[in-house]
Amino acid sequence: VYDVCHNIAKFEMHEVDGVRTRLCVHRKGATRSFPGDRDEVPRAYRSVAQPVLVPGDMGSGSYVCAGTQKALEETFGSCCHGAGRALSRKAAKKAQSPSELLAELAARGVEVMARSKSTLAEEAPVAYKDVDVVVETVEKAGIGRRVARIRPVGVVKG
């Protein structure tokens, strides 16, 4: 189990124009993507780098990636945290009925527990970008490295 913040501002040391500088890095919808040689990376991960979790939608899957030196140099050690929305919450509610969504997820072998059908509809798979394409872009840009693709078996929305 690994937990990481994706909406946070932290003071960190980064190189700016060749000078080590203390910066406040605000990551909104983003997470750290540090190589393993940073003190901020938990000891257990220093040989492989900062874990970068990139969730997809509740029907398709997610990725575990690893931080990179290039991310440190080009994005202050940041990477996306998630595939990103393709539809607003309001539009997602209109795109598919909750019963259709539950049937689709059940057909994929995904168990769902949600506080309300409205909350579930806002998070429908159609509301998100394709996580495979997003992670391919992350890897091509060099700001994260794919380690594993995982698929959902259960979803709790509350």
C-alpha cells in the first residue's frame, strides 16, 4: 500500500538557472515524480524512484509509474495524478444512466459501492481520458516510467 498527495504545496529544493533554490511547488491534480536519489523519497523506494500513481477510471485500470530525473529537471519533479476528466461532472451524469453504468462495470468484473447513484454517474468511465494514452504520453515525455498496469476489481465512491 502506498499513499501520495495530489493536491498540495510543499517547499522543496530545485535547480533554477543552475542555482539550487528553495521553492514552494504547488501540485494540483499532480503528484511528485522524483528519482530515487532525493531525500523526500521513502527509503524503501530509493533504489527504484518515487512511486507515481496514475489512476484511470473505475472500469479500465490504473498505472504505477516511477519518478525520473527528467521530471525533476523539467517539471520540478511533477507528473499527472490521473487520466484527467474528459467530461464535466454534469455532462457525465447525462452520458449514461446509473443502471447502465452498474451493468457495464459488473460485465467488466468490477464490484461497486457508492453513496448515491448521482456520485457514481459523475465518475463514469466515459467522463475520463484514456489512461493508457495519458501514461504513454508521460513516458514519451520522460516524466514518468511505467512499472505496472493494474485493473479495478472493486470501487468505493462516497
